[in-house]
Amino acid sequence: MLEERYKQPGTGNQEHWDRYVVYGLLVGFIIWFFIMPLDAKRFGLSAHFPLWMKFLGGAGLAGSFFLFFRSYTDNTFLSPLVRIQEDRKQQVVSTGVYGFVRHPVYLGAILMFFGAPLLLGSWYGVFAALAVTVLLMARIVGEEEMLSRELEGYRAYAQKVRYRLFSGIW
């Protein structure tokens, strides 16, 4: 399982377009990671955030940790690369957090990307989170197209669990 989760972009039978998305996410993550403390603490570019926004950010981070943990424990096929793991006989996972939304690890990432800048008080971090979220949503569309086409049972799962990220929205 660890070998799968540490695969490098471009290895295995990863979808060719996903390699570029992975590198885009890496660049977005680096920008997000460094811009928040520079904005909020070093240069103080953003206006002071009210306490309720910081609390919301902390709650988002707590939710992201829960979703990351449960996604990784509920789905032994979870991988950083968009690919079908034929070598491991991949199957659809529909239990645990995957019974509520189809991509809980992406939801956890989005909560993290927004939670940290809200907690720190960085509007630049929020803007970086928006950019990374758009990239993640585009990745979800491509990933779902591939899963529907190549993974047996995924279409039935998508009918059962109707929402990709946010229950009642998308």
C-alpha cells in the first residue's frame, strides 16, 4: 500500500493528463504554503481577521484531518495518481466516508487549503486556496470520467452516492 501511495508522477498507468495536474497541484501547494505566513505574519498584508473566521479555519482544519485519516483507512486503493490499479485488483470502495461523498480526500484537502489561511488570517492564502480548489475540481471531473469508463461498478456507485464533494451541492 505504501508503495502505491508514494508512486512518482508518470509511473504506472497514470492518465497522461494527470501528470500535469499533479505538478500544478505541487506548485499551488508550495505557493499556498509560503504565502500564508509571509502575508499574515511577516509582512501583515491582509487586514486582521475576526475571531469567528479564525475559529471557522480551525474547524475546517479539524474536519480536514478527520477526512484525510478516514479516507486513507477506508480506501486501501487511495493513490496520489489517477490510475486503475490492475495489479492490485482495484474495486469500488463505498463504505465509511465514501458512503457520503465520492471524493472525501479532496474535500479534506479543500478544507485544509481554506482552513489554514482563515486560521492564520491571510487573504492571499485564501486566493491560493481558490486556485488549487479549481484545479482539484477539474481533476475530479477527469478522474470520474476515467473511473466510469474503466472501473467496474463505479457508475452504480456514482448513482448511489450522488455528490462528488459537497452533499446537496456538487
